[in-house]
Amino acid sequence: MQALIVEDDPEVQMALAVALLDRGFHVINAESVAVALAYVRLRNVDLVVMNERVGGKLSHKVALAAEHRNEAVATVMITPRVDKDVDELYELLPSLHSLLGCAIAPEMVAQLGLIAVAGQARALNPNRHKPLVQPETLEAIADCGAFFASVRSREKMPDAAAMAAQAMGGMMEQAARA
């Protein structure tokens, strides 16, 4: 699993990297929106953890570029915003799974990132029985008031059989062209 951290504070960036590494992610750090954009244009990432503002610039276009390259990418955004318009970010960024307050622990950010990526994997493989996240962790997350719940958790998961059929159809078309 590949994670991209977009954060201009080196201490926060390092804490997030350690927490994500502990959960099995390969981590790439970007200290600017430009560097993050360059990376996602070249490589797929499974998770983008980003501050809403990096170097004084909005980082939304990083998530959009990552989505363009990989439809299954998950985004976790750290923001100080608590205004009523913050929910619009879920409409702006389809990959957005969680909005987190700035004071949240890096371990919680990493755990939410793992949950977001695991949710994408479960959509592709609904027969997975072993939970990636322990129930006590989910309870701790539910008790934490430092983040907004994801709108995606309320959406219907795609039908795995339909997704597999679509993928097979695409592979057959490529084989026929070759």
C-alpha cells in the first residue's frame, strides 16, 4: 500500500510517516503541492493524507490528480475548518473519506487511512472475513470528536460481480486489439 503525505510541517510529516509505516504503508512525503502533483502524475497511490493548506496553497488538486490516476484512491484531509460549508468538500473530492481536526493524533490519522484503504479493498473483495481493524479501535474512533465521519461510509458498496465482469470485459477488449 502506497501513502502520500502532503504536509509542510516537518514534525507533523514525520509523525504521520512513522504511524503509517507502522501500519504497513510505503510512505512518500511531499512538502509542497507542486511536488505532490508531480508524484501523483507519475505513480499510483492508495492513500493521500494531506493538510488542506500546504505552503499557503489549497491542496485539493492533489486529491483530484490522484483520483484521475487511480479511482480507488482514498483521501484523508487535515483541516482547522469547522464551518458549515466544510461538508461541501465531500462533493468536491470524491475520494475524501475523512476530515480531521488539526489536533488529532497521527496514530488515529493512520488508522483512519487504513480503514479507508481497507474499505476500498472490501469493495473489490467482499468475501474477506478477517477484519483489518480491531473492534476496540473502531470504538475509540467513534468516541473521538476530532473528526467528521465520512459520507462514503453511508454509500452503497459496488457489486463485486459487476466490477469483475466490467474488468474482464476491458481485458478481453485489450486482448482482441493485441
